[in-house]
Amino acid sequence: MQKLRKNDIDKATLEELYVRQKLTTREVGKIIGCHSASVSKLLRVFCIPARSTGNARQYDILNDKNWLYKKYWVEEMNSSQIAMIVGCSSTTIILYLKSYDIPRRTREERQKGKHRTEETKLKMSEAQKGRCMSKDTREKLSKINKGKTLSREHRTKISRALKGMKHTEEARRRMSEAQKGRTSPNKGKPMSEEQKKKISEAQKGRPISEEKRRHLSEVNKGKHPSEDTKQKLSDALKGRFCGEEHPNWQGGKSFEPYCFKFNNDLKERVREFFDRQCYMCGTTEEENGQKLSVHHCNYDKMVCCNNIKPLFVPLCRRCHSKVNYDRDGWIEFFEESINYLTHGKCFHTTKECEGMEEKG
């Protein structure tokens, strides 16, 4: 049909299109070149009664509920796409969905699988630049989200999306400037036992990367905790990591007695054999502030009395505490290094010591 102008439309033409052909106001508007609201106004001007919902044009295909359900939920088509097939408006499809009690998709479900293009992301980024939320808006958002918790699936998605992403130096500087002078909302609020337990469970098994260790080392370099902080740490750790609670608990092995042959004379001969220096780092007794500890390389206190070849090394305080972890690894290390460097020998005999004293 030839496109007409709004000013040329008369009552007869409008009745033909709207009443007899039962076109919608939108379809009439497309023919005469105006908006559907203008067509509604012309109907009132010419005193042509608007059709009620009951007299609206019927679409036979929409009488099939299963067809509509399949298109909307199974084939995941939206109302606009279904409307193009039927030849009606998307509003009509929505009305039919409601009449059949077919549930509508949520916003998250509608967006599922959709990805914004890089161009769209760039446009959104440019549009948001320099825009700051007002205090009133922040308060509203805070009230809306209060008490809401993200599902595990949602948190996992956010975690995966942010994995490997790093803030630029400029972004870090801006974040730092924005946080200056602000007081933490949790300041002065003690954490509940439940909250502490959740944090503990979340951190279990999470290794700290070497990069993170270096960063923490540089940040804390030269910093010393105050006496008040030291006291708080001491009080918090009292009774913890003791006895069976300690991760290195060996069933009370430290309370077992040493072999009677492991005496001060043997310890001195071990220290003299290694020139009174720590076997691992070379620290002297003067630098250590006390005599070097004599370490049982196989962690057996009764090794001298069990007719097993004893292996000992002198260690400073720092290294002696270090070898309490990964004992199997340290046993292998000491056995191989002593056998290679000193052919399995680790202390002077009594005769050798007497000969050294005579020479001295």
C-alpha cells in the first residue's frame, strides 16, 4: 500500500485500515508515516472507538501454549524475535506469556552467554570516566545490598574473571589517594569466633607466592612492632601451638632422654671438628651469642647407644629451628653432604683432641 501522510488521512481511510483490516495503531502509523500515539489521537479526533483487548486481532499460532513455551524457553528466543515470526509486537508476546503463566527469564538469564565487544567496553569505559557516585547514591546502594550474600557460584565466577588481572600503578595511586583519611568501618569491632573460623578455613592450603613474599618483605622492612603490639601478640598466642596443638608434635619425643654418651665432651669435639662455625651458614659462636647447638642428623637421641653410625653437625639458633621442618629432606641432605665433604666423619676422637692439646 502507498504510504500516506498524516495530514492527508481522512476518516474513511482510517476506518478501512483500523476497523476493517484490523491493523494495529503501530502498523497504521508505519503506513501513514507517524507514531502509534498520533494514530490513537486521530482515532479520537474522528470519533472512531479504539478496539478493546477482547476485540484485538487474534494470532492463531499464539493459541498453542506449547509452541510459545518451546520458542521462549527451549530455543531461548526473546519476545522481539518471536514477534517477528508471528507478525505482531513484542508487547503482544509478553501478554500471551502472562496469560499462559509462562515464567519470564530473569535479567541474569537473559544476559547468559552474551559478551560485549571490545568497542562496546571501550564506549562504556569512556562514558564512566570522571563520573563519581554521590553520597546519597552510595547510601541507597548500601541499603539495597545490605544483608545480601553472593552465592558460591557467583564468587567463583568473579574470582576467575579477576584472575591474573593487575592494577596499573596509576590505578593503585588513585585507590590510595581515595582511601586516605578514611577510617575502616571495622575499626574497633572485634571479630566473632564464627567469622575467625570462616577466614581460617578460607586461607587453609593457600600458598603464598614468592612475589607476594618479596612484596611483604619490602613493605615491612625496617618496621618494628611496638611493645603494646608485642604484648598483644604474646597474649594471643599463649597456650596455642603447644604440645599436641603444635604442627611439629612428634608424640612427646623432646621429653625423651639422650644417650649418656652424648655428653659435653662429645659436643665440644663436634664443635672443634667444624671450627666452631655453623655447618649451614658459617655463623661463629661469637656471632651466635652462645655455643653452637649440636644437632642429631637422624633425629635419634639414642643413636650413640644403638650401635648406629652417629652423625652430628653444629648449628646456630636460626638454622637449628629451620631443620625441625621437613625432617626426611634434612636427613638426606646431612647424610649426603657429610659423606661427600668429610667422608662420613663429624667429630674428633679423644686421641686426636689430646694430640691437638699437646701441639697447642
